[in-house]
Amino acid sequence: MAESTKNATLTIGDKTVELPIFSPTSGPDVIDIRKLYAQAGVFTYDPGFTSTASCDSTITFIDGDEGILTHRGYPIGELAEKSHYLEVCYLLLYGELPSPTELEDFEDRVTNHTMLHEQMMNFFRGFRRDAHPMAVMVGVVGAMSAFYHDSTDINDEWQREVASIRLIAKMPTIAAMAFKYTIGQPFVYPRNDLDYASNFLRMCFAVPAEDYVVDPILSRAMDRIFTLHADHEQNASTSTVRLASSSGANPFACIAAGIACLWGPAHGGANQACLEMLKEIGTPDRIPEFIARAKDKDDPFRLMGFGHRVYKNFDPRATVMKQSADEVLELMGVENNPILQVAKELEKQALEDPYFADKKLFPNVDFYSGIILEAMGFPTSMFTPIFALARTVGWISQWKEQLNDPQLKIGRPRQLYQGADVRSYVDIEKR
């Protein structure tokens, strides 16, 4: 923890409280209120925790006003352009970019853990065929603690490392099997001669009847989707993982909790909501109608995939994702896909409209990732599982960082109670 160099003075009635102020490497100063209740007898009230720092971290930094996102200090645009997902995983987990030898060793360890315990196949078959893939992933990842007993002791540093590698390695296999199960096709086992993204695409789209060769453009686009979703600071699902971890829960339970939180449409389901909006628009000629509705304050319709709660400028991930979207659409074509036709035209008209520019409602990463996944042939139900797959390394990095934090305490938010005051119980015959 950094040393405080200045204080804030808070006056409450006749009490004056000095609160330390910490200055981060980047971003606004933070007022330390840990002793506020003990010194002044009051709590703070911050629904959504939008003005509260729940921890200190060295992993990811976001400046939403300037459109900045860095991992361990490296801008996300540079990482997405010059690096690849597993190298970014190493960076997030260990704090530095790997040497060639370190990267080779890390990739080998991940590759050699991609298979699932064979008994877990029975676990998949316990779900209905029409189960949402996210429901399957929550159950299967949570159940990993019943199969991998040798990596659940959070106090053992080696077991934490093994659990980390297992989760990163097996999540594509779990996600692909959840997909295969819901469409009634046989599971496809991973292959150690393929890279991380290509292996996932093959497990999703290969069938025993014929060989499947992954197109390098699609593999690169998928790798970029993974990279651009790897971590995003203290968002809802990451905070959920940290909160679960603070109780001492095993790593598989913590990551399952993160997947459950990510499932919400306001979080990981945003790109799915974007595609559903494009389906609602239907054809390019209806776009002006929906743009007009988006500008109408009295109309509940909103353009999904435009703007971002954090970024008050252009989403830094969207620039790279747009490049991938253009490459994939050129490869796959949009002529026979009305949804993709609507997406391309909507992007064009929105970027040319001063209304959206003035309000900084630019297409975000969810808009472009949804377009790419649709073009690849994924149903919208798989968008969030792919997000969960990519975000796993961020959750694990945050989990490991928290366990090494000497200030770790179980999470216990306070509340502003607005219910009934103390009252006496009334016997049922007198009510």
C-alpha cells in the first residue's frame, strides 16, 4: 500500500476527522475511509460503488475520459496489434512480458492441460439439450472442484498456480463442449498442435465426418476477441470473483461466481443484446427510423453497442476490433446475411451523424465482437460464454493478487437501512 502524503478533513457536526489521501500511479486520488465509522460513527453511501475503490491493484488501468486501457502499463491497442492472447495471459498473471523461453514454457503448460477429466462428460449430459451454454458453464466450472482436488487449497502457492493454468487451459474446452451439447453434436477433443484460438474454433465447428481447417483470419480475429476481453479492471464480475475469494472459497467456485455475474445482459450479454437489436431493425432501410427513436428522449429504445458506461470517449478496444470485423466480413461476405448488412450500414450512418459524435456514442467493442461472432457462425447464446472464456485470465489474475494482499478481509458492504423500526410480534389470531 502506498504511503499517504496528504489528508482530507471531514466535518460532521462538532467532529472533525482527518482522512488519509493516497495518490495512485495513474488516475484520481483516493480518500481512505476505512476508519471513518470508528472515528465518526457514519458510513458512506455509494450505490453501484461508482466512487469507491475496493482494493489496490497493479493489473489494469482505465481512464474512461481519455479512452485509455492498459494492462501492466501496456496500451491495449499495442497488445492487440503486436501480441497474442496467451502472451497477454502471461503478462496479466506474472506482471511482465515473457522471454521467448518463458512464453514457450507457458504455452506448453496451457496446451497440456486442455483436456477435461473424462468423467466430466457425464456432467454435461445431465443438462437439458436446450440449456443455455452459460448455465452449463456455471455448473461445469463450479464442479471442477469435485474433480481436481489437488488444486483447491488457496493457501498453497503451487496449487494456486496449477488451478490458474487449468482454468485458462480448460475453459475453451468447456465452452466448446457446452456449444456442441446444445446443438446435439458430438464433443470434439482439443489438439495440442493448434494454437489457443484455432483449437477453440476447431472444437466448436469440427465434426467427425470431415476434417476442419481453421482459417488464419478467423483464428486471428478470435484471438483478438480473447485479448480485448482479457481483463477490464474492477467490473461487476471481477468484483464478484474478488468478493467470493475474500471468503476463502476455492478458485473454481470463485470463477463460477464470475461467470454467473457475467451472464447478465448489462455486463457480458451486451454483444448479444446488440445482435438482437440488429435483428429487430431487420433491414438497412429501417435504420433512419431507429436512429430517430434513439434520439427521442421519450422513446425507451437505445442503440445497443454504442457508447460505454466507463469510456466517455472512443472505446480503445473498438479500434482494433473494427479492423478484425472488416477482415472477417470481407472473408465471409455480408451479401447473404441481412444482420451483417444492417450492422455495416448502422455503423456508417451513426458515425456520420453529429448527434452521436457530440454525445460520444461511438461503436464499442461489443458492437464489433458481436458482428464477428455472428459472421463466424456462432449463435447469440454463445457470445457470453466466449466472453467468459476470455475474461477467465483476468479473474484469475485478480484472484491471485487479492490472495497475496496482506490487507485482505472478507467483503462486507454496509447499507442505508430504510425498513421498519423495531416492533413487537403480533400473534396470528390478533392480526
